[in-house]
Amino acid sequence: MDGYGDRRNGPRQPPEPLIRPVPKMRSRALVVGGGIVGLSCAFFLRRAGYDVTVLDRDPDGDRASLGNAGAIAQPEVMPIAAPGIVWKVPRYLLDPLGPLSIRMSYMWRLWPYLSRFLRAANKRQYAASAASMGSLLATAFDDHGTIHQESGLGYLLNKDGHLWVYRSPAVRDASPDWQIRERQGLACTFLDRDSLVAAEPALGPMATCAVRTDDWATYVDPKAYVVGLMAHLRERGVAFKACHVASLDGDAVTGTGGQRYPFDHLVIAAGAWSHRLSVQLGDWCPLETERGYNTTLPNPGVSLNRMVTFAEDHFVATPMSTGLRIGGAVEFAGLEAPPNFARSKALLQLAAQYLPDLNVGGGNEWMGHRPSTPDSLPVIGRASRHSNILYAFGHGHLGLTGSATTGRLIAALLQGEEAGLDLTPFRIGRFSP
Ligand SMILES: Cc1cc2nc3c(=O)[nH]c(=O)nc-3n(C[C@H](O)[C@H](O)[C@H](O)COP(=O)(O)OP(=O)(O)OC[C@H]3O[C@@H](n4cnc5c(N)ncnc54)[C@H](O)[C@@H]3O)c2cc1C
């Protein structure tokens, strides 16, 4: 991980990027969506010589990719649909500000997703999805590294590992997930209270033990990464157009204003809105948005040396260049409902229990739309009826982590190259009734 930042010595200055000659323009590739997944696809397509245009309804606007927790979380391969989760959900739902909420008015619209989620929550599917996600994320650091080498943005990433913190050692020790992770070669070390406090002195007595991994890194500001990558792509000849894509067919997309963009190849990377486009091509997908919340505290009064997940309370704290970001929560309320920032405030109150000296004042609240599938696997592959159209969406909690690998795979697929892993589990057709 040479070339990355180091939290203890402060952020590095941007190094000179490696100048790599841009290959001669080939055919026109359109990418719908300028989030981190679309930008990563644009990066690898441009690198392969395509004439790339990114269409976004608001290229400089907010999106999930800007305000997230910043992690490249290679060990987070476990799907959300865990065996036994069905028995935990009622307890979560009883707490209106708990880790999971479903707006009642939205319940009936959630059923296509929820029914498949419940079906996936069994041991066999859980292990299979974890293995597929593990194979996808196995090259996450290398693929981010390719982007960093050429864009010079590696200084924004700190590879300082991660802690899962627990109140109860019994809960930690009972989880089967550590074995699944270890089988995939992800090293995890168990810490007692003394070693935990040595690593993170700001944690109060509520944190009794932890698990540490080094296979984890965090962007000090995911927004700076997105903005920097857009600037790099512009320099490399990628065009950005403000266009809200309303309709599409096999060789052109049309914006809400009537603008028409013909293409040779199309990538749909429109985050939580992607299914509205795929369905027009005959590919239905039960994509949902898991709305997530956080608050960035510019003057937190405490410092953490690395990102921490508070495992039993389902929230995370990430030290960023803009402050300490505290967030999490899953809310099913669709794409249109206004945010309920009481959720961000509730997470701050929880955080203050673990970090007794935390100053919760003066924070910036944020909500983002995670694009989520019932089995937690993204959709990566060709449209079923159009070989020149590819899908790259549905990365859920791990869109930043999986973005670079997705971009590399999309470029490989377009060029007819070997993907290097079995993409069958990621095909859109897996949701066909
Ligand atoms: C609270 C929170 C914390 C998170 N933490 C992490 C983390 O630590 N690590 C991690 O890996 N992931 C994390 N995630 C998940 C990650 O942020 C997302 O998976 C990822 O940003 C999704 O990227 P995307 O490019 O698919 O979508 P987006 O960033 O949502 O981008 C989609 C783009 O498509 C555009 N668009 C949509 N429809 C159209 C249309 N019809 N025409 C034109 N443009 C359109 C939108 O304007 C948007 O710009 C977190 C998410 C949340 C909410």
C-alpha cells in the first residue's frame, strides 16, 4: 500500500500522477450515473481507449458516493440477509430510531425486495453470497491502486485497518462470521479490553473487547475522491453532460428535455435509480434503497486512530479530514421521502455512550441512498436482450469498496476479455420470477 496516507503523520500532499498515454479513441461508450461506480467504469473504459461520456442528471450534486463512511472494507463480504435475521427484525422495528426502520406507507412497495430478502436469509445462500462477494472484493485494493497510480489520488486513502468493537465478548465469540472471513484469507485478531484501549484510548468502559483487521482502508474524504476522479477523467478526455435519462433503447438514450445520445456501448450505473432504466430493456430488478444517515462532527473532542464499527449497535465512526463521521442505520422509505434526521441524532447519542468525551455539537447531517439488492450482491453484467448494454449497480453498503473492481470488470466485458472470476452470481437474470 505504498503511496497511501498515514493518519499519524497527517495527510500527504498529492503526488505527481503517473502519466499514462491515453489510447486512441475507439467506439462511443456512454455511462449513465456519475457516482463512484459510474466514474470508475468511465476510468477503466477510457483507459481501454473508448470515447467516454458520463451522463448524470446533476453531475455536481449530492449522491451516496459523496457522504459515505469512506471504507474500502474488503472483509465485509457477509450479506445482510443472515440466517435468523427474520427473528431480529421485529425487535429492531419496535425502536423507531433503531438500526432498521420501515415507513409503514412504504411497506407494500417493499414486498418484491423483502420477499426475496427473506428467501435469501438461509445458511446456504448466506455462505454462497459471502463467497461471491469475497471473490469480487479480492482485488479491491489492487483496482483502487490502479486508479490511484494514474490519478494521483492515493494520498486520500489511509490503510490503517479497522476495529469491530463489542460490549459483550460472548456476542463477539458467538459470531460464525470470523471463520467465514478467515476461510477467505482475511486476517482478524481478537483484542481484550486492555489491548483495545491501547489501540483506541478514547473508548469508554462500554467497549469491552474487539476484533481488528488490517485488510481495510478509509478515504479521508470520499467527496474529495469523487471530485478528484471527475477532474482526472476530464483531463483524460471524458465528457460530462447534465442529462436526466428518461428512456432508452438498444442504441440511444433520451433525456427528460428530449436530448438524444446515441451510443455503441452503454453502462447503466445510476445507483438506486438503475432499475427504472433496466426495466425499459426488459430486465426487472427488485432494487431498493437502504437509506443511511450520518453526522460529521468538525470538533468531536476525541480522536480515533482508525474506523470503528460498533457491532452490536450497528453504527460506525470514521475519522475524516472533515471531522469524525458517525453513521449507519437502514431505513426503507423509498427514493422520494424527505430525510428523517432524528436518525442521525440517535446515532450520535449512541456514539456518546461509547466515547464519553464526544462533543456532539455543530455537526453536518447527511442522508444517502444505498442501492441494495436482496442478496447483497451487485448487478454486474450484460443486459439480457442487448449485448452492448452493461449493468453496474446495486452495491449496497459496499459501493465505494467494489467500485474500482466493477469498473475494471465492465471494461473487460466490453472488450470481450476474461473477467477473471465467475460473474454468474451477479447477473441481472437471477431475479427473474
Ligand atoms: C451512510 C452510508 C455509508 C456508507 N459507507 C460506505 C463505506 O464506508 N464503504 C463503501 O464501500 N460503501 C459505503 N456506502 C455505500 C456507497 O456509498 C454506495 O454503495 C455507493 O456510493 C453507490 O455508488 P453509485 O455510483 O452506484 O450510486 P450514486 O453515488 O448514488 O450515484 C448514482 C448517480 O446516478 C445518477 N442518476 C440516477 N438516475 C439517473 C438518470 N435517470 N439519469 C441520469 N443520472 C441518473 C444520480 O444523479 C447519481 O449521481 C455507504 C452508504 C451510505 C448511505
